[in-house]
Amino acid sequence: MEIDYSVFQKIDLRVGTIIEVSDFAEARKPSFKLKVDFGPLGVLNSSAQITKRYTPEKLLGRQVVSVVNLGSKRIAGFKSQCLILGAVQGNDVILLEPESKIPNGQQVL
């Protein structure tokens, strides 16, 4: 399905750094609770089903690309405020990240 370019322009994609990772035991599927630092936008929470490929140690300090203007969504009582982007490969998710470190909050065009 095609969308109008003006719709795409409304999506706010930003780079942030994962600063906290914890297990999300209340979630139906294995997940992590993440805190992501988006610099001038502040720190936002996210829930991610990425436990097959990533450990908390591999996630801490990693920069990720996220949608930051979808509003919040409650997941098992947890307020998820951004959507971290990843590519699905089989039953696995591979996070999208910049190839080199850039400032938190940098917009992705």
C-alpha cells in the first residue's frame, strides 16, 4: 500500500542511546523494558521483544533508531513511549542503528 509522502514526513525518526535494560516479566512474550536517551527530547521508555538476539549487556550503550511521535502505549502496565526499529529475519529482530556514533536526538531523514 502506498502512502502520500506528506504522511511519511509526519513520522519523527530519531537516534537514541539505550541507557537502561531490565527484564519485562509481565509481558506475554519474552521482552525487555528499555530506557532510551534522546538528548534534547529526554529519556523515553520502550518495550522490545528482542531477547533472542540481545542480552542486556549487548544493549546497554547501543544507539538505535526509533519513532518518537507515536504517542504512548500501555503494555502489561508499562508505558512504552517510542518504537525502536528493527528488521525481522525469521523469528528474530535485528535492530537498526547508525554506522557511527552520533548525537542523541539526531533526526533521521
